[in-house]
Amino acid sequence: MSQRFSGLNQSQRMRLVFGIALFVAIGAFGIFMGRQAEWRVLYTNLADKDGGAIVAQLSQMNVPYKHAEGGGAILVPADKVHDTRLRLASLGLPKGSVAGFEMMESNRFGMTQFQERLTFQRGLEGELTRSIQSLSSVQSARIHLALPNQNGFFREQQKPSASVLVSLNAGHTLDRAQIAGIIHLVASSVPEMSPSAVSVLDDTGKLLSVSADGSGGTAVDAQQLQYTQQLEQLYSRRILDILEPVVGRQNVKAQVTAEVDFSQTESTSEQHRPNQTPDATAIRSQQLVESSNGAAAGPPSGVPGAVSNQPPGPNSAPINGAAQPLTGGGAGASGAPGGGGATKRESIINYEVDKTIKVVRGSSGVVKRLSAAVVVNHQSTTDAKGKTTTTPLTDQQIEKMTALVRETIGFSKDRGDSVNLMNAPFALEKTTMAEVPLWKQAEVLDMVRSFAWPVGTLLFGMMVLLGFIKPAMKTLAQNPAPTRVRSNELDAVVSEEPDRPQLMAPGATSEAQGPTAGALALEDARKLTRDNPAAVANIVKGWINGEAPA
């Protein structure tokens, strides 16, 4: 083999060596790419502090990693993603850019009271931020707490307040219940904080929270609009549910417009009914006064003294008895002896006054009017031959469907509701599916990517093998024949009777040799000298020294 390799010229040797080296390199590259692991995302959108801590920990765990384009994600081999995440989670990574009450663990000696209060406030803000960021619609959040200093004067103490700034994920919104939940979460976490002292804003600067007096920008109007839309969608869904079983799916379209009254009214009325009969009335109080006085015949008479100064006797008339007739003075009248008497009776009765007080508060969100528009497609019939024809609905069918729609939405003529049902053929839109070429399909592209490295490496290796190695090996296999010819020539040259090539005389010819035999022999000798000058030099040296050939 060494003799064959030495028999190649310099260009053939370089081609053979380069082809073998390139083929070995291609084989090693193919093995390396075949064993190369698929990279998957470990974490994305990390803060710089967390990213540095995770990279340092991956280096300690001897886990290979690399950064995605732009540095937005850290990639690790696909078979180590879950294991690496669990191991990093056990170490508390990633910690997140928001620090909570763990800041209190790093209190250093000599901290002032102001620094302790500030550290507690920052920790409380961090914990609230983590809680709000756990919502599925919130991407990030920031909280600013205003905690005033408490003094000994109760009347001069200020109440705490808070401001919350939320950044939502793309395509997500916060409804009223979620905003109220955020407000109450913050207010309940800070002592003596009122929910009205919490303001919630989004990343566009729009105020999402509504104050106690209802002044929250357009939040109330948005809530009313949302209620109206939900009401209209509810009635539209009812119409579709009642008509689709009759005419089929995609054969009916319905739209409902609701006019809703959101005004709040309150009225108070006081009514007094006319006086009723004494038997039907209720007595609140009653007072009866009766008095009776004896008739005096004249001024007091008689001898002044104890007998004439005696007080009159007790009244003998009953208080609640029957009224005594009034009689004039006389000897036979009852009363004081010796004269007539007078009787007086007063009766006061207070009855309850019939009064009615009525307070009426009008509810908000009352439907004032409904308008429904319904379009029904023509009926489609298919005959035995498979031909499809469309026919309009009859007036009776339209009337029945209109009655169904009225009953579905709670039609009220007094309210001014209206229902319009129309029968018309639907315009069918022909959707042409664009045929994706085979070489543009996602499945084919994935398969090509998976086989790109193996097939490309194999083809490149075949090209090197056929272009460099095979021609060199073919030349190496054919090289011994001319070497043997040159050996015979050298044997003939160094022999005692060498068969040297002879030059024929000009014009000499023979049957064994042609006219150019001498020129050919001379050309062979020159070629031998060019190809193997060392052997020719040794031959000439032997001739000069007179040495016998070996």
C-alpha cells in the first residue's frame, strides 16, 4: 500500500488525504448533530436579577443552557426542563422582581424607626402586588400605600389610602366584580382603610374604580351599557333557541334592541280619607265633665256666725249618670234646702284621623321598550335526484313564527314593543380553501427540519466520497501496472544486455516496428526520467562506475 501511495503524484496524494479528512469530519459532525439535544424554554421574561441567579445556579448544577435570540428566554435541553424547574423551585428561584415580607428578615442592627416603618410598608406593598398578579387577567401590578403617622390626637389622625396600577394581558379586561375584589383586598389588608380610599388604574391611565358618590368617570355608563348588551344578547339567544329547531341552524338571524331606563325615582304621598260614622271610627280619647249647683234664694242671711258660714252639702247627682232636668228655684226642687239648683255636663271625644303615607322608589334598569328583528331563510327541499330547491315560507308559517318570537321576548303592546320577522333567501358565501403546496405545509416543513441534518450530512459525505476519495482510490488501484512497466524497463536498462530503445535510421522501416517506434521509445525514456529521476540517476551512476546490476 505504501508503494502504491508513493507511486501517486502530489496532486493525487493531496486529493486523497483531503477527501479522507473531509469525510471523517462530515461523519463526526453528523454524529454530533444527531446526538445534539433539542432546546426548550426554561423561563421567559425574567428580571435581570432573577436571570443572573438562575444562570449561576445552572452552572453549579452542570446543566447546559443558552439564551434565545434577544435574551428574552433561557433555554435548556428538552429532557431536563421539568427536572431543572423543580430543582430551581426548591431553591426559591425565580424569586420575582417583587419583594414581600422577606425584606423584614434582613433587618440590620441600628435601624431607625423610620427605616423599619418604610421596610414594613414596602413589604406590605410587595405582598399585595403578588396577590394581585396572581389574577389571570393581570400581567403586572404596582401598589402605592399612603400610611400617615399616627399621633395622640384622635381627631387629627388621617386615614390611609392606596393607589393600584395594573397592566392587563393582551385581550383581557377586568369586570366590575374583579375591580371590587381588588379594592376590598387592598382595603382589608391595611388597618382603618376605607374601600373608597383605594383607586385602581390601568396602564392607559384610565380610572377603573368608582368612588362612593358614583363619580368614576364613565364607569357607570360602561356598566349600564354592559347590562344593556347582556340583556339584548339574552333575548337574541332566546329567539334563536326557539326558531332553530324549526328552520334549522344557520337559517335564522335575530337582533334585539332594548331601551332600558336607568333613572331612579322616589315619591312620597299622604292621603286623608273623609270622616266616617261614629260607629266605624276609632276613639283616641274621651272626657266627660258634669257639675250641679244649688239655687240661692238671695244673699246670705241670718246672724253671722258658725251656723251661717257652713259649706254647702255634697252633690248628690252621679257623674256618669243620666242628666238631671234643669228646674227653676222652688221649694220642691232638689238641691240645697230651701232653694232651687242648676246642673252642667260637658263631653269631649277625640277620634283618630285616617291618614295614609306612601313612599315609592322606582327601580333602575327597567325595560321601557323592546324591538326585535328576525330574518328567516327560505326552506330548502331536496328531491330524489339530489337537486336542492328553495321555497319561501307561507304567510301562515310567518305568522306562527312571529307569535313565537313575541311570546319569547315577552311582547307588551302597552310598552310599545315591536317584532318584525322577514323571510328572505340567505346569500351563500363560497369559501374557497387555498390549497397550500406540499412544500409549504407545516407537517412537511417539520419533517424536513427533522431530517435536514442527517440527510444533508449523508449527501455531503457521498459527494466527498465520490468526488475525492473514489477517484484517488481508483488511481491507487491502477498504479501498479505502469510501475511494473517501468520496473521491466529498468531491468532491461541495468541488465548486461539491456534492451535499450534504439533510434531507427531515417526512413528505415520493418514489419515488426513502425516508422515511429524510435520516437516512442525515446518518449518512454523521457517519461521515465520525469516520473522517477532517482532511479534513472542510480542507473547512470551504475553505468559510470561499471557496477553490475542488482
